[in-house]
Amino acid sequence: MKIMYNPSTCNHYGVCVEEAQEVFSFAEDGSLLIQTYDIPANLEDKVRDACMMCPTQAIQVEELIQTYDIPANLEDKVRDACMMCPTQAIQVEEE
Ligand code: SF4
């Protein structure tokens, strides 16, 4: 299992640090430190909980994410759909 982290949506609430200190911590400057993106099996449940509890969905479990190539003529429509998705279940990953 891997995790994805989007620092632009992280509000540094620290829920992940409380849930899985083995993986998440804060640097002195307040930025989030992630020890490893490849989560060992014994920490998967903790990290999965941390991802589910993250209030901004800045951290996500990668196994839940599938990626698709979008043709150029549909990019604007798909981008709009992603922005309007109330659960952020679909997101654009710009190249
Ligand atoms: S719980 Fe989410 S928003 Fe809070 S510090 Fe962790 S990644 Fe950032």
C-alpha cells in the first residue's frame, strides 16, 4: 500500500500525526514529514485510518486510486467534473 500526499490541501491539523506517529510527524518549520510512502503491512490499518480522518483529504491511500488518461478535447470537462465532485473522489493529476 502506498500513500499520496497533496501539500497544497494540507492544513496541518495533525490528525495523521496523532493516528500514525510511525509515519507522520511535523518538522520544526511546521511542514508535514512523511517517513515513508511505502507503508509496511503492520502499519496499513493505522495509515488507512489516518487518511480517512484527514479533514482535507491531503493524504490518500493509493490502492483506492486508479488513473486514466484523458484526451485533450475532454480535459476541461473532466477538470470541471473533478472540481464539482463533492467528495473529491475524482481528481485531476496534471502532467
Ligand atoms: S491530517 Fe491531513 S490536513 Fe492534517 S496534517 Fe495530516 S495530511 Fe495535513
